[in-house]
Amino acid sequence: MKLVNPTIKYKETYLNLIKAAQKNGDINEMGNAYRENENFDDMLKRLKDRARGKNISKLDVPSSMKWVIENNEVVGTIDLRHILNKSYFERLGHVAYYIHPKKRKKGYATKALNLAIKWYKKMPINKILITCYSDNEASKKVILNNGGVLEKTVQDKQSGKTINRYLIDISDKIFPRVAWLTTNRSCNCKCAWCYANDYKGKKATMDYNLAKKYIKELPKIGVRKVILIGGEPTIYKEITKIIKKLADERITVSMASNGIKFSDYKFAESLVSAGLKNVNISLKGTNEEEYLKSTLVYGLKKAIKGYHNLKKLGANVSLSYVLCTNDKTKIDELLNLIEKNKLNNISFQFYKPSIFTNDYNTPTIDDLVSICSYVYDKFENRNINYSIEMSLPLCHLPDDLLNNLIKKNRISTCCHISKGKGLVFDTNFNILPCNHFLNISLNTNPIKPNQIVDFWNSAIPSEFRKKVNTYPNDKCRKCDKWKICGGGCFLRLISPKNERG
């Protein structure tokens, strides 16, 4: 059995499922999997849009509809909601499924929910909420067989029935699918704010021969994607070899870069040919003079040229820009730069001070909320794909702004710490809580490649994740916005394109 996105390949057996549901008199239980008088192509488009949070009503949420396939036949449907609004939180939960009437009581629902749980494990949430009426013994059995724990029972105002609310804990049950490799701490820019400027590590450059041993282990423990970071990874001497080694292990290779060296087409071509798939280029200014002031090098034109070189070579290229002041003129200048140079796919990040710096110029939360609102107003109606990576509790955002960002799939967070969704190695393969922690690793002794999983699930990393996971807390649970955002700043909306984790 498997879960697949709706596709024309299974059209005939899907229509057979519709006929069976109509004959059985429970077609309404198929929910979003079926619309009366809707043709097949329109249905495919509607479900694809819904997964991306597009063209959905105010009462709905982004959700991925999957078909349950057994022996090339659609035996059911299952609706996997990415987030919960008030209605879904109180009544419906994350998951809704429908099984062909002739396939019931044969374990299909239990298997389908088990596959759904594996799908949700790609998302940084700790628990899945599943509900059913208290008198539905079959559904209760399916949920309990998949580890559901009864949270409480509530009275459903719409039906008058009692609803059982079950939680399935999926935290810390899989190893991170994403790893960050710090190739080096050196850089071809001299950004005044850079957290790596005062790096005092014993080893500021990754040993390639040692790296090969760890890379060979990564796919065995479930890592599917590696992000190369620095410093500036493009100036690492063995960067092409590292990329090829990762690609040979069938690991998707991404990179965070300033983009300057990609202005050399042959260099860009060599990295893409080696297996580099995704590159995020950090824009450190909106004009060449500002870039020079920030980095002490002329790099903006080179970064833009690098962006277009990578696009030409077929790589997936995105941009990032840090919102660090409430200066709205900079956003206007950035928008002009993007449109003038035909750039796209930009993520806005909020300024985050390093634990090693005494930065008294840190913007206030009110400043960041104000500039976030301005970004939304300026970019939303443009033909530009953008997202905002939140590093502040979402309850600080105005209701309308928060709802619009969620509904349009414009909001995420880059923080993976509390959920244990990212494995960060420094240049000596110590494990860091995140890249900003530099000399502060979770381990005190070196970790061998075959010891990574055991250490990750040991007391110190587990306790650290538990301590920093303060959202949702009791205050969050009393807040109406928690029913929308899930609690604080650890939200991430994942569209089907980004399901790789």
C-alpha cells in the first residue's frame, strides 16, 4: 500500500470509488476528495492549489489530499492538513480518511493512517490530532492501533455527539533528514555582524578525508538532504569533491552562499555538474555601495550574476535578505533591485543576535512586526515568490497579517532546534545546537560516524531540545491564536514541493 498525489494514472479506479461511495450513501464522508459535478481535471487543480494554500476559503486550511493505493487501485482517500484553524482544532483534527465500502474491516484504514504518520514525520510538529465520534468503534480501533492516546472528550455543537480527541506523538521517533555541514569558517566577505568573525575553534576547515567517512554514514541513518554552510563554502578547497561525494550517496545537496564565486560560469558549472541542486544566495545590500559598507567588498553585481548563472545551469536558486531595521526605504530599494534584475524566490529572515556578541542595536519585536507588515504589503501583489522566516512568537503579529501569511503559505521558521529536525556539524564534526553556537557543541567527546544516532537520542541532546521547546506553553494554550499557529515561533508550513524535510 502507498499514498500518492491524485493523478490521471488512477482516474478510472478513483471514479469507481466515487460510484461505490454514492451507492453506499456516504459520499459526503469523502470531504474534499469529492465535489459534485466537478470534472476530473478541475479536481486535480483544486487539490493541488489547496495543498499550497491557494484559492481556499476562510474556513479551510492548506492540506494534502492523498489517494490510498493498493495493487494499482484507489481503495480510499486521506486528507492530511498542514495546520489547524479553530474549527479543525476543535472538531476535525489533522487527518480524515475514507475507505472503499468493500475494503473495510480489512486493515486498510490502519495501514493508511500509519503511512500518514510517516508523512507527518517530515513536518516539524510533535503531535498529530485525530478525532472521531465516541460511538465510532472502528475509527477508535484504527487510531489506537497507531499509537493514539485519548486526550479528552468534548461535546460537538454541530452534531450534538461526543467527540474523542486523540494525540499521536511523533516527536523524536525519526532521525533528522537534514544535515548541515560546515566546510570552513573563512569567507571572502568581511561582514561586521558575522557570528563567525571571532571563531576560536581548534579547526576552522573541514578535513576532506574525515568528511568522507561521515558522508558515507549519513544515508544509512536517514539523512536525505545536506546543506553546505560556512563561512563561505564556495572557497573551501575541496568543495567540488564534497558535493560529488554527497551526490554519489544519493543525498540532495544544497548550499548557503553569498553567491560571489558563482559569477564565474565555469566554476558554477563545475559545482552543478558535481551534483549541487539548490543554492540560497544571501543579499547583503540593495546597492553596491551598501554592499561594500556591509562586507568590505564589491559583491552585489557578482552575486546577481551568480544567481543567473546558476539558473541557466538548471539549479534551484533562491535569495535571502535579513530584516534588521524598520527602514522601509530599504525594502523599496530591494523590490526595485529584484524587479530590475529579474530575481525571484526570496526568503526574508529576521535579525538574530549571536550568543557571542554584545549587540545593543538589536531591533525590537515591534520594529520587526512593522517591517514584516510592510514586506507583505509591498510584495504580496507582485509576481514574486517570497516567504518570511519567523524567529519571533507569531502572537505578536496582527490577526489579519498572521491569517493572511498562513493562508497564502508565506510563513515558516528556520529554527529546527526544539523539534530535533536538523543535524548541524561544525568543521570538526562536533554536533552543534545550531550554526550560531560555534564553539558550544552538544558533545564533549568526539563522535564517531557509527555513534551519531545513539548520541542524538542520548540524554544531553534530548534534554537540550526539551528545555528550548517552550512553545506551546500554558500561556499559548489560552490564546486563540494558538489554534491557528500551533504555538509560538516553531511553525513551519511545508508545501508538496518541500516535503523532503
